[in-house]
Amino acid sequence: MTGRGDGPGAGAAGGLSRHVPVLLAEVLTALDAKSGGVFIDGTFGAGGYTRAILDAHQQNKVVAIDRDPDAIAGGASLSSKFKKRLMLVPGRFGDLDEIARGQGFDAVDGVVLDIGVSSMQLDQAERGFSFRNEGPLDMRMEQSGPSAADLVNESSEAELADIFYHYGEERRARAVARAVIEARRRQPFETTRQLADLVASLIRQEPGGIHPATRVFQGLRIAVNDELGELVRALHAAERILKPGGRLVVVTFHSLEDRIVKQFFTARTGRAPAGSRHLPTAAAPEPTFDAVTRGPVGPSDQEMAQNPRARSAKLRAGARTETPPQEPLSAITMLAELPQTAEKRGGRR
């Protein structure tokens, strides 16, 4: 239920946790980082994957991207240490192909994406990602644009219910949305505690279960940052920038992300669903990826014991073929959208 590496034990938007790169050895193996090349780390964060890639081979180069100004500032010392081998760029990983070309690379050997919110963002109360510490209801990774408070205070009841249900997978989404509308008439939402307390008053916490506000906060965070839309754009961008044999490695932490990545690789490796006796199988396009992993790769028991944040992590990877990039997949594009958005685009849910 959480973002980048913070498992249910920490809560999707709560709890202090030390940043530890998840599935690090598996990521390096899937990337084939020890063979040398140019790589894109689309989610730099604290630089764990980037540092490991640079250490894996003395000729490796990394274009590291992050939309969070704090992450870019925090990576200054690493950038200085590796000088011309590390290019640390502010931006969104959905634009990773354009960013790489802007750094002088028309094709790369690998792309790694570690999806979601980082532990550093959760740990800073002033960023508003965490419901366990009082802070402004913010959640903006780029620290600009509409905040979570703006969404909560200005969206309609139907819009809020869709955000909580489709992005947060909260079963009582309509009841929470209705309560938010009633509460904001008396006083606008400004802090994480206000919203968390309201949700906790409606949803009973199961013994040993996650905080009642976990899913609501997840839904808001995904909506504020268009996280699923960025993931869809990044998968297609990686397809465009990877050279034949180049590896795409994606680490996800909840079912919404993993469903998109799974369907992308299923379609792009030529494993489309078979037709029925009434509808014959359509000719599948030439695959743009070969499977590197057969199904998701999870953490070992040892890693889960040492780093509880890794429990929900899943790694999927593919190797680029020589087939030219294809048009974006409408099916996964709609997975990233709320129902009304898909309907406006003429899609079907």
C-alpha cells in the first residue's frame, strides 16, 4: 500500500524509516550493470541505486532524475564525487528519454524505476506526506502546483470518492468523501492530522492492521503527483530510449503500480491474451521486449528481516529487442486514470 520502499509496517504515509535501497542486488543483476554502459535512474531519491550502478563498473555513467528539489540538492556531493560519470537532472521520469537526449545520449543500456514516495519524504513532517506527524497537508513531490489540501478543499464529493477508491483502494471511499465535504464547510483542511483524525473517526483500525487513513493518504498522494500517469509515460519513454539488449527494471510497492508494469511487459513481450472460439486471436505485434524475469521477483527472507520496507516490493524486468517503439498502450493509460477522465477521453472502464 505504500510508495518507494515503505511497507505496510510503516504505513503508506507514516512512520520514520531509514532509507535502504530495496532489492539492490536483484536490480543490479537485472540491469546487467557490471557489463558497463549508460544507465538512467529515473527515481534518484537518496541515490542508492545510482551509487551502486556507478560502483558496479568504472566506466558506467548514470543520468539520474528526480522531481523533488530536496533530492537534487541532497545528491550534490555524490555528483561531485563522480564528476563526469553522474549527471543529476531535475525533472519527471515520464520525460526520461528527452532528458537523456538533453545530456547527449541518444540510446542507453538500462533504465531503473523505483516507484512511489521515498522514506525521506515521509520522514519530513513539513512535506505533508505523513499522517503520523503533524504537518501541512501538502504531498507535492515537486513542491509546486496544487497540493493535497487544494484537492481536499476544492474537489467535488464524487471526485474525492474516486480518488480514495481508485487510487487508494479504500472501500469506504464514499463515506469518507461525504464526511470531508461536511467537515470542510465548517473549516478548511490544512493539516495532515485534521484529515487523519477525520478518517480514523469513520474507519475502525483492525488489530495489527494499518492506520485507517493509510489508503486515503495514498490516493491523495497519487492524485497530487499523477504518479500512475508518470509511470505509464516512463515505461513508453524507456522503450524509446533503450538500445537493443538494453534493460528496463521496475520496482513497485503496491498493486496499482504492479498491475500497470505487468500489463506493459505482457503486451510488449508478445504474451497477449489468447482469443476465444468466437473471437480468433489477432496477430500479435513483434515484441519490443524479451522477458528478463518470469513473473515478479520479491525480496529474500533475509532482506525482509533486515529491511521491513522491502516486504511489498516486486521487481519486473525486460530486455529491449530490435523492434521499433510502438504506439502507447491505451489499456494501461486508462489504468492510470480516474473513471471520469477515461470517459472524457472516450475510453471504457
